[in-house]
Amino acid sequence: MNMPLMKTETIAARPTAAVVTLAPPQRPRAEDLMKMARAAAVRIVPPLVVLVLLGVIWELLCRRAGSALPPPSKVFKDTKELIFDPFFDRGGIDKGLFWHLSASLKRVAFGFSLAAVGGVALGTLVGQSVWAMRGLDPIFQVLRTIPPLAWLPLSLAAFRDGQPSAIFVIFITSIWPIIINTAVGIRNIPQDYRNVAAVLQLNPLEFFWKVMIPAAAPYIFTGLRIGIGLSWLAIIAAEMLIGGVGIGFFIWDAWNSSHISEIILALFYVGIVGFVLDRLIAGVAMIVTRGTAQS
Amino acid sequence: MIYLKLDHIDKSFTRGNATTEVLKDINLSIGEGEYVSIIGHSGCGKSTLLNIVAGLTRATVGGVLLENREVNSPGPDRAVVFQNHSLLPWLTVYENVRLGVDKVFRSSKTSIERDQWVMHNLNLVQMAHARDKRPAEISGGMKQRVGIARALAMEPKVLLLDEPFGALDALTRAHLQDSVMALHQKLGNTILMITHDVDEAVLLSDRIVMMTNGPSATIGEVLEVPLARPRNRLELATNANYLKCRQRVLEFLYERHRFVEAA
């Protein structure tokens, strides 16, 4: 909506132009605005109504004296400081929520990046080579069923430090869906594309970058989306155990000091960040795979 | 002068204990610039034969000689136009052709020359206007044109066409056949084409190779098409030679080597 305005400003600012006939700023037609507003309303209003409804029910249920959980009004009153000042830092673990979330996100970013690189590489190997599949697939199928937290004691024993252990748990949790989906994607590359590559005499590296990755991209991104979801699940639990800065430990700490309202606030943030992470990968997938749709 | 030679080719597939012989003792010599069609019922192994020439499949016995040298792996000197176009859907029309050009002329042409060469070949098939479109955005006939441009741009010694018009509607097919004829006339490529369309074979070819039914399919008959080029499909419709050739192929396919459903 600002576009026509900005344009006129830049034209006017040009010093050399002596006479500039400014086109009257094109006003977005009322109908267009109405249409956009209606489209937005269709998507935003229903969840908003449900949200308000749920809030009212919650308020009514938890309002009575002696209820175990606080109503939303009390949650807001208790956590006002945390909501409006997420950036304070009083040393130790007494920090704003922003720092806790960013610490958790950093761990996820590390672990998930490692898993993405390793998962696509291993998935390509398993998808491309029959022998690699025969050898590795049964092992993967067993390993992937191990719950994330079961790895934590072992990694603590190996790394003797919380930080790398948490990253390892993220890595080991999110790598399996990436491997498996990549392998399926590679196996499903049509023979035609392989024939084209053979006629063009693409070398293995060119084949990998120019045919395999784009052809398998929809599958790879499915794996990445599942992987990022799982790693966000795992990091909260892992942080509860390893302590230090992080949203998981923040929740555990709040529980230990009976700040139930803080737990509820943290859960909101966890949910929203998880949602944003998922949308982020989905958005990247949309951009990257726009041309891969079969004709 | 023999350019491409198929020398005693046998091909059998083994699955478990069962061995099926698909092709038996295929011998064929093709001269430079010649347009040869291979026609036969479906399942007679003609696509397998093309794959052997392309190097995508190895012959069990015998081999393929191109300019007296054996070829047994795929390469751009035997470019293939695939039946279902096989363009990479994530690349634009231009990039699809450019991929092959970059590969073949990596050291012999500069980047600018390669760009011009891509556009030259897109112009040959009248597809330069769609250079930035993706395969999903153009029609089936256009995709096949781009497939032909990609193959031509590799400057192949032999152009292999694997039922190139099979997936197209009749009008588009006729249009594209005329284009291929014009290109052959202009560039003088050596072309080996697989088809199951009698009219197409007679219209386009210098020689028609008729295959017997499988298993153990082999060349049943080779027919010379004594028609002067350039050919015009409307004039040919009443041409005695054309009708005679057509009759010969039809007789071969539907009387002497009828398609056996159970096979």
C-alpha cells in the first residue's frame, strides 16, 4: 500500500530533475481493500473466536478459590514483568525469557544443522546403494525407536558436559526422519532423470547437485520438517535435566519454585516458537521446491 | 559407408532361474545422414534395442560400432530424445538445454558462445520464446521440442528418438513430424527412431526396419522408402510409392507377424 507514496518521494528527492510532474498517488481501490480485508478475516476471525472462548472457559474454571491452576487473569498479573521485559539479565539463570529461548534455539540450530547435513548424506547413501541400504537400514530402524532422553545419560558420560550433550540429543533425535525421507526421495528419482544424466555423462558430484538433490527435495524437506519438530520436543526435555540457561530449565525451575503462572507463559512461548520453526522450514521448502512439481 | 553398425546383438534378461531372450542376432548398418525407423509391436524389444545403442543397457552378446569404434556406455555422441521428454522440471527450458551444452562444450566454447548455441538450438525448434518457462508451464508438444533441442545441442553423431511423438495428440504430432523432417533436411543428422506408427515411419524414414515379435525378436525385413525429399504429407497421400511402402509395412505387421496378446 505504501508503494506509490515511496515512489513519489524518491522522484521528488532527485536533485537533477527540474520539473517533475508527479502522478497522483494511486489510491488502492476500496473494493480491493475490502476483498483483502475479507480474505484476512476469514483466516483470522475463527481461531480468534475459539481462543477467546477457551480463555473464558479457563477463567471460569480456575477462578474459584483453591483451584490448583491460576486463571488467565492471574497468569497475566504474575508474569507481567516477564512478558514486557524479556531482555533483563541479572546473571546466572535469572534472565529474561528471550535469553532462555535464544539459548534453546542455539542448541537446536547446532544439533539440527548437523543432523540435516549428516541425514541428507546418509540418506543419499542408503537411497543410492543397495548394499548400504541392506547394511544400514535395519540398524537405523532399531536406533530411531530409542526415545531422545534415553540418549542423554550416555552422551553426558561421553561428553562430560551439558552443552554438547544437549546438542547430541537434538542431533540423534532429528537425524532419523531426515535419513529415511531422503533415502525414499533418492530411491524414487525417476529412471528417466538417471538416463538423462547418463547421456549427459554427469559425474557423480554433478549428478548429486543437479539431479538428486532437486529431485528428492520434496522428500528431504518432509524429513527436515519432522526433524525440526522432534528436536524442539527433545530440547525442552533435555534442558530440564541438564540445567543452565534454556527454556526447558526455565520451566523446571519455575515448577521447583511453584511459579505456575511462569510455566504457563513459557508453554505459550514454546508452542509459538515450535510453530514458527515448522513454518520456517515449510517456507524454505516452498521456495526451493517450486519447480519440482511433476508436470 | 557404414556409420553406425549394430553387430550381432543378443539381449537376454535373467531373473532368478528364468532367462528371457528379448533380442536375437540383430544386424543393422546405418549410413551417415540416414534416417532409419524401427517399427514393431509393443513388447518386441525395440526400446531395449534403442537403449543398447544409447549405451543405457548392455547387450548380452555383440555390440554397437560408431565410426568403427565400439560404444558401450552412454554419451552425448548418441543423444536421446525420450518418449516422455524427460526434461528436468526444476530447470527452465533454457537451463535444460544449457545443462547438456555446458557439459559437452565445457572446454571448446566460451560461456557466451554456449549461451548463443543454446539459443540457436531453441530457435531451431521455435522455442526461444519460452526460454524462461519451466516444463510444467508449456504444452506436451513444446516439451518434446525442447527435448529435441537439448539433444541437437549436444551435436550428436547419431540422434536416437524413442517414440518421440507417441504421447502427443494427432495434430501436434503431425506438426512436430514436419519439424523433425525439416531439421533432418537442414542439419543432415543420422537418426534412429523407434515408432509404432506406420504412417510416421514411411513419411520420415529412408529405411524402415521391421521387427518380428518377441521373445527372441529379430529384424524381419528392411524396407527402402524410395521417396524424394523434401516430402510433403499432403502430396504423399496419393503417391503410389508411399502407398506401396505403407502397404508393405502393414502386411508385415498385421498378416505375417500379428501381435500375439499372450506373449
